[in-house]
Amino acid sequence: MQENPKLYSPLTLAYLGDAVYELCARQWVLSQGNRPVNELHKMGVELVKADAQSAALAKLEGLLSEEELSVYKRGRNANTNSSPKHANLADYRRATGLEALFGYLYLKGETQRIQQLFALAIG
């Protein structure tokens, strides 16, 4: 990995951030109690789909530092070659920005900030 996460493209950050955000979601789902796996999966999907991530970003936007907001905007504005199948384009772009932010924070080793933002996003 590169030392400076700023050197990664926003879509590369989003690629990593997608996994980071999903792990946060799965940990949260498990914290809600033992359930059948199918139910856990459905709960997790509700947290990670584009419209849910877009809504999460709306809760976080005013709480982000200038650096975090810049990373989010780079991800949101990145040109993707794919189009959303189950979301509108605006939600998809905001979700990509949020994922880029989570990937960036992960590469910086800011796991406490990731947990803090995720908790605020779903709270």
C-alpha cells in the first residue's frame, strides 16, 4: 500500500471503503443479537444499499472535517463506468463518496473515526 492515501484514486478508495462500511454494518447487525443468517443478511443489506448510505451521509456532512469533506467530494464526483441498478444516480454518487471517505480513513489507520462516523450515520 502507498503511504499517502491521498495518492489513491477516489474510486480505489471507494472500492476499499465499500468493504470497510460493510464490515461496520455487519458488526452493528451482530450487536443487535443472535438471529438467523438470512435475517442478519437482510438487516445488513438495508444499511449498505446506496439510498441508506446517501441518507447516512446527510447526517454526517456537517460533522466532517475539511479534509474528510474533500475526500467525500472527490469520491462523489468521480466518473464511474457503471450505473446504479437499484438506486438513483444522486444516491449512488453520494454513496460512492461515503465509501471513498471510509476507505481513506481506513488507510490512514483512523479506525476510531470510522466507528464514530458509522455510529452517527445509523443513529
